[in-house]
Amino acid sequence: MRIFNQSPPSETETKKRILQAAQRLFARSGYDGTTTRDLAAAAGVAEGTLFRHFENKKAILIQVATEGWVEILTDLLTELSEMGSYKAVAQVMRRRMLNIRENSDMMRVCFLEAQFHPDLRDRIQLEVIGKMSDVAEAFFETAMEKGVYRKMNPKIVAQVFLGMFAVAGFSQNTIMEPNASPQQMQEMAEGLADIFLNGVLVKD
């Protein structure tokens, strides 16, 4: 019987494994509570291999969070392009809430760690959030030109929407119970969308 030796993982696979392990550990123990030894053990590599791919632990955090924010941006672009109408905001919010269950570790790192590391926050602001704002602003400006939304500053509307988008994406750790049912998430999504589209004042 011939036994075939499994080929060693490629450099790309090893780097991916390190990033996946970092995402899990940073989300659960925090950046400061995670050592490079922890990272290496979780990724199944030697500590020296870790430093062959990344200059230091901060470089790993920056790549994990930056890639996570790029994923958030990609999701947003997809959501906006698939909206059945400019009023289908609840549909976007609900999918964000469902998505958090699959990407909770990534979301936790993106939202929490960026608050404590100015260099990470600056990079994300420069590379990702600015692009998100531009895309959303253009989207709402078009809606205003079509007469769907009333004329306002589209940049402000975009910022309000992105704030709600962030809340919807991170809601299971903020405004909703961790085990919220699909119905509860639907109600929250519809509530956010209603406030965004109609405000809170009684119309005269």
C-alpha cells in the first residue's frame, strides 16, 4: 500500500491561516490579550514563521481589520446594487443582521480594535470608510435627482445611513439580544428603515 505524503501548505495558505487565527483570537481575547505565541499556536505554525509573514503583531491586526472592512464595503456595494427600490432599506438592514452571525469575529475586530489604535483607524478611514461614504453619497444623490428622496445634503444622508448600517451589522452585540429570532431582527430592520425614510415626527 502506497502512502502519499501530504504536501506542505503554500505560503499563501500559511498566511491565510495566520490571519484566520488572529481574527478569532483578537475577537475573543482582544489585541492586547493575545500574544504572538498564542497566534502561532492557533495557526499551527512556529513563531518564526509568523514573523516571516508579518513584521509584528500590529501588522497582523492591521491586515485582519483592513481586509474585514473591505469585506464590509463589498457587502454594502452588493446590497445597494440589489435593492429593489430606493425605499427597500429594511431589506438591506435585515441582511446585515443575518450576516453578523456568520462574521461576528471579523465585525468585533473591525469595530472594537480600531477604536484603540490610531494608526489602524487612520488606515481604515483612508482606505475603506472614505470609499464607502463616496459610494453611499452617489447612491443617495441619484435618488434625490429621481425625486425619491427630498433634496438634502447627500453626504449627510450617506453618513446617517452608514451609521445605521454599522448598527445593523453589529446589532447582536449592542441593541439586540444575542439570540434574537429572525422575526425580532426583521422588526428591528423595519424600525431602522422607517426612521431613516420617515423620521420620527408626526406628519402634519
